[in-house]
Amino acid sequence: MDSSSAAAFHAANAPKPVGAYPHARKVGNLLFLSGVGPREPETNQVKGLVLDAEGSIVQYDMEAQCHAVFKNVRAILEASGSKWENLVDVTVFLTNMKADFETYNRLYAQYFRDCQPCRTTVEVNALPTPIAIELKCIATI
Ligand SMILES: N/C(=C\C=C\C(=O)O)C(=O)O
């Protein structure tokens, strides 16, 4: 099956993709989400983020970024006919594991109290936009 035969979804209330990819794609009863970060869909900005003149991160609010990215994932799931409780696998990319793991892990536990997908958390050197967290998810539909 090539990707054109699998339904693609674009969620109006999630941040616009930064490249040529859909927010999600359904194959059989599985929904694959593209990586998504904490940009606010209305403004394309990240709450609490301060950049310097070169675009490097000066200051960011990890709590705000966690809430925003979970909200974006939920919006994409719902726009694609799935829901939060259907998540089965979550890959989390952090740009500063040492500084941010505790905050992220604490908030993650609040959002995933009743549903516990498999999870993998890795540190990456950089993400395509100046963010501290990005999620890549698989859900049933
Ligand atoms: N998924 C990608 C980027 C997402 C960035 C964001 O939501 O801020 C990509 O480039 O593959």
C-alpha cells in the first residue's frame, strides 16, 4: 500500500505542519501522527519562549510547552476520528533531558492517568522549530 491510499488528516485546531506532511494518516485501524510540538495553533507561537536575535533559545517554559503539546496531540487525534484514550505508542523527543525530564514526566503522568500507551523518551540535539519537546504518536481508530 502506498501512502496515497491511506487517508490523511489535517486538523484546523493544531499548529500548521512546517513541511510537506499531514498531521496524521490512517492505515487500517491505526492512526499515525506526524511529530508535533507546542506551537499555539492560533498564533504559531510557543508560550513562554524567548529567542535572541539569531533565533537561539534564551528562555522557555517547559510546563507550558508540555500542556500545549498534549493539547495539540489531542486536537489531531480528535480531528482524525480517534481520541486520547486510543493512544498506543508515544515517542517523546526532548532537547534537554537533564533539565526537563522531571517536569515532563510529572505532567505526562497527569495526562496519562487513565490510559497508558507504550512510551519512549529520547534526547535530541535539535528539533525543526525552537521547541523543547515534540511527540510522535500512534493510536487506534
Ligand atoms: N514534524 C516535524 C516538525 C514539527 C514541528 C512542530 O510541530 O513545531 C517535521 O519537520 O518533520
